[in-house]
Amino acid sequence: MAETLLEAAGLHVHYELRGGFARRARGRAPEVLRAVDGVDLAIAQGETLGLVGESGCGKSTLGRTIVGIERPVAGALRYRGEPLDVGRDRAQRRRIQMVFQDPYSSLNPRMTVRQTLSELLRAHRLLPKNAIDARCRELVDLVGLGPRALAAHPRQFYGGQRQRVAIARALALEPELLVADEPVSALDVSVQATVLNLLDELRAKLGLTVLLIAHNMAVVRHVSDRVAVMYLGRIVETAPTDELFTNPRHPYTRGLLTAVPRLVPGRVSESAAVAGDPPSPVSPPSGCRFHPRCPIAQEPLCSTEDPALAGPGHHVAACHFAWRDPPPAHTPEVLQEAT
Amino acid sequence: MTEPLLRVEGLRVEFNLARGVLRAVDGASFEVQPGEALGIVGESGSGKTMALRALVGLLPPAASVTAGTVEIDGVDVTVASEVRRRELRGRTVSMIFQEPMTALNPVMRVGRQIAEMPLVRLGLSRREARDRALELMRLVGIPDPKRRSLAYPHELSGGMRQRVMIAIALSADPKLILCDEPTTALDVTIQDQILKLLGTLQRDLGVSLVFVSHDLAVIAQTCTRVAVMYAGQVVETGTVDAVFREPRHPYTLGLLRSVPDFDSVRGRLSSIPGSPPDLALPPAGCRFHPRCPFVQDDCVGAPIPLIELAGERATRCLYHERCAEDARREPVVARG
């Protein structure tokens, strides 16, 4: 395995909810939303790691914490073995860049592409002044836009082109790690493919490492080397992509995979893959966080003991029954095979 | 063959904009049989949502239906009186929207919202209407309906809100439910729950569905027939099975090829080059020709009509045989 580029250990990111002051004034602790609640994750140099999970599971918060937008309340991030502190210096910030979901709101509407790119290059003092314009041209070319794009404002682009501009901006500082948070979910199907292909090309060409945050399992399967599944602030399973899709060990991963609508016509099964709604990250369930929705949960074990993320080699899962052989029995109507 | 429940013929929806007339829907025709689920699929700006909204007179103020007929249960909606139309909207047709938070009344308890239709349209007493609401909530799988009926929309999860909306849509025993991207705002496990619920209701209650979505896989799982829309026109229709396995319009083919298919392994995704046309100035001839891999000289001149094919299919492509050949050479969906 390649060198570990970024490592998170016991990472916690909590948000104090509104009303915190009033509660404290009455001598009570404020309500805390545990967005990321004990995440251990390693990203290897040169890989694309897909991070999947449903809304509210903390995947975006984790991504934003890695980039340095959010501050962890506990735990540590290490980059090439060096600790990444809250106050990052310019060089540290430069190495990790982000592509946001919505290129409409993440680009300054009043700045042309040239202004957006050259401002960054100037601020980070990467190049002599007279080389900045050439670098801007190189960047738009890299993401497949013509030199005319430099004089345009964000509103003059279609969604897919606008996301290319956002990618060019992220690449301007020659990052080593690119955190892409749902980079294609705001785009139409036919242009999603071009942006995904572009990300993959750039990774190969520039030797990038990519953390791809997505809710679309098919997208993740197509572009990731490895996948981490997140549920309610925790990583519940990590495995190489093919392994995860063909041999998922966590019941949540299995449910998630079964829930994806398939292109093959015809209904898959009558009953839903995962029952119920995800619980609130303000008061996560005791024991295993998935136990209230789990088809194979056993009392009292699952509601009292928090399973560790464990497993052989590169495949780990946080379930008491993940590695039990034969695989845990599940309610047949809950998990029927697609084909 | 029975009378179709919904028959749309040459529907045209136009927006009057400062810079001219924008034809959002241009001559759309489709039918829905009783108990059938029809999917309308297309990308943003294809006209799919406007076509759906035109059926029940829910167009934005700047838009209007300028041509075509819409027959619901034998009544031509485009010439019917407002009273008759309102009656149809209440009893025969109902609608489920993409965002339940904006479609539900935020200051009214959900139980009362569900009971409203039975109270007003079906003439039930308050008590009967309330019981009917609880029964509907049970039907759509809301646990503990008594307690939940007293909740306001913001107190419920996205999935529960969408179930409330489905309960409202069912409350007057409609024959046809129009669904506008009903699961797009939901997470995949909740989407799965809602799609299964709609499928069960359709089968058990015999209600027809028109299902608008940009997601081909959602259409594949819920519908038996599909209409593909591009730049305001229906470009291909047929059974989901036939259209997805052997598309006969290059746009359908391109769309199917660009979806990252869950069942196939990692590889380069193909895409459709270019962007959809400006609807105020659509290209001459076939609207897809600037992006089409099979384009010929005669695609550029006159408009292409919808060509009837065997097996109750139709396409707006002169060279659909090449398209089908391409799909046979390299299957678009994994064999089920």
C-alpha cells in the first residue's frame, strides 16, 4: 500500500445548537449535535477514496474539517505524519483544496474566471507576477475550457462548465489532496459523466489524491479505489471498492446497496431495504448506532455495546456480526438480491 | 383496449418572456391507461415538469397552454369550466410534489391537512374525516398515526412529510396521481421506502401514476411505460423494458450510457457532447442534431415527426435503426 497522505484519529466535530446560551444560563449543558463523532480514517497517496452516507451522517463536515473549514473538538489530523493544527499556515492550506457541490454559490459572481484564479495565485505568492496570466490559461485548458472562458463571469457558463471552473480554482494552488463534496449531484445526468471523467483524468495526470464525498453509490463505484461508509457521525465500513460492493459486511452498507434503484427494469422487492428514519445526531442511540434500524440486531448486545471498526486486512466493519461465519442471518424480505 | 384515463395530444406550453416566446413544451402527446404507471424522463429544461403541471392547470403565471388537448377521464380539461376542472383536481387527479416542506401548510397540523379533502370534497363529518385521515396515515406507513396527526410539518422527517403528502394525494380516492420528482429530495434508503410504497399503492388501489423524474433508474423501478423528453418534445415512447434495452432515439441512448450504472464495473463514462438548446431558438429540424452521433443531412431541414414503430413504440429519429444497432452491439443496461 502507498504512503498514507492524510490520517484522522478519533476525530470529533460537534456543533452547539441554538439555545445553548439560555440552557447554560439555567445551569444545563447546551444541546450538542455530534456531526463527526469519533472518526478514524486514512487516505493513501494517489488513491480516490469515496465517502458515502446519507444526509446528516457527517460526511460533509468530515470533508470540511479535513480542509480546515471546521474545527475538531477532539482528535487529530495528520498530514504525511505531521500534525495539522487548527491554525494552518499558507503552505498547509494550499495542499488540501476543495470542490463544492454547488458551483453557483461557491464562485464569486462578480469576478471573471481570470480574476478568481489570479487573485488566488497572487495571494499565495506562488508565481512571479508576469507568469500569472500564462498559469491562468494553463488552468482553464487543464479542465477542458477554452481561453475565452477567462474573461467570462460564472453566470455565463452551464452547470457542468461552471463546475469545471470550480475545479480549476481548486487546482490553481497545486494541491496534493482534493476534497470533492458532491461535485456532480447538482448537475444533469449527461454532464455528470464529463465532470467525473475529468476528475479521474486529472488525478492520473497530476498525481492527485481525491476524497470524493457522495451519496450516489453508482458514482462512487465508478471512480473510487476504496470506499468508506458513514452513518451518524461514524465510519461503519471501509473496503476496496469492488470488495465493498460485492461483499458488504455491515448491515447498513447492505441496506444502502439494496436501496439504490437499478437501471434494469422491473421491481426489485416489495419491502424497503432499510426501515425507519435515521436518528438525530443530537441524541444518537446507545450501543451500535444502527441497531434501531438493523434487521439482524440482537438484544441486549447491540443496544449496549458499541462495535469497533475491525476486520481482516483492508476491509473493516463496525458490526458485532460482521465477520461471523456463516454470515449473519438476515430477514429474507429485507434484503433480497437485485437479480 | 380500454379508454385511456389520460390522453394528452399535441400539448404546447409557452412562456411569454421579454425576449420572446419560449416554448417549454412543444407538441407533447402521451396516454395513460387505468392502473398504469407512465414515466416522463428528461433533464432540466426538457419540459417534463411543465407538461405535468399543465395537466392540472398549475402553470406559473407567465406560462399558458397555447395548443393541444388534455383529456382526463373523458373530460377535455382545456375547454372545461373552472368549476369542472376544480372538481377533477379534487376527485380524479391529485399531485405529489418534490419538496413536501413547501407543498404542505406549515401552520396546520398534518392530520387536519389530510382530513381537509374528505371533509370538503367527500362531505364527511368532522369525526369521519379525522378517522379517514388516521386510516390514510396507516395506509402510507406512518407509525403511531394518532400522535403524528397532531404534528406540524416541520416536526416530521423528510420521508414522513412525503408520506403525509401521499396520504393527502390519496385522500379523495383519485384515479390518477401526478408525481413530480417525489423522491429527488430524499435519501436513498428513504427514496427506496417511498418508491416501494407508491408501487404497492398503485397495485393495491389500482390507481394510475404519471411519474416525472430525471433519474432513469427510478423510472425503471416504478413505471411500465416511459416517455423521454428533450427540449420540449417527446422524443421517444414505449415500454420501459423495450426503451431501456434497445433505445431508438440517440438522446435516450446517450442518457442511458452516461448514467453510472451501479451494476457495471468501473470504467470511463460516456457523455453527451454539448449542451441542451435554448428553447427560445431551438435548432431547425431534429432538436438533438447538434449533439447527435448519427446525424445526417436530412436531420437538419424539416422538423422530425414522431414515427410510430412496432410494439407500441414511437421515436422522433429518422435513423433509429442505427441507434438500436448500437445498443445491440453494446448493451446499455446489465442483463437482469
